[in-house]
Amino acid sequence: MADPDTDRSDAFRRARKAQAQSKALRAQLAEAAEMTAEVEEEVARVHQQLADGGGPLAEQARRHAERAQELAAKERAEAARLRRPEPD
């Protein structure tokens, strides 16, 4: 029969390992969200330049720029959420 203390110790070790993996994954997701936000900000800048240039697609470019800024803000908020400490 298995020793209950050993079983608890194994469960505790596995729980700690899972917590460490979760923390590492959250950090990776936060980094990916930040990178996505940077890309969206670049997209917004390019579309805003196109909009500022005028022409028949200026309004569409302006809308794309606004949407990209919104996505960048959401990604930054997600990155901040992922970086907050997890409740115990």
C-alpha cells in the first residue's frame, strides 16, 4: 500500500510544477500580446498616413487605423492582466 505522506508529497510537487508552468505560460502570453499590440500600432500608423494622404480610400484607411488602435489597446490590457499576480 502506498504511503499517504509520499502521495501527498507527490501531489504537492506536481501542483508546484503546474503552478510554475502556468506562470511561465502567462509570461509568454503577455509577451505575445505586447508584440501583437506593437504590430497593430504599426498598422494603425501606416493606415493613418494613408488616410492623411487623402484620396478615394482615405476614409477606409482612417477606419482601419482606428480599429488597429483599438486592437492594440486590447492587447496591451490583456498583457497587463496576464502580468498581474495570480490569486493563491
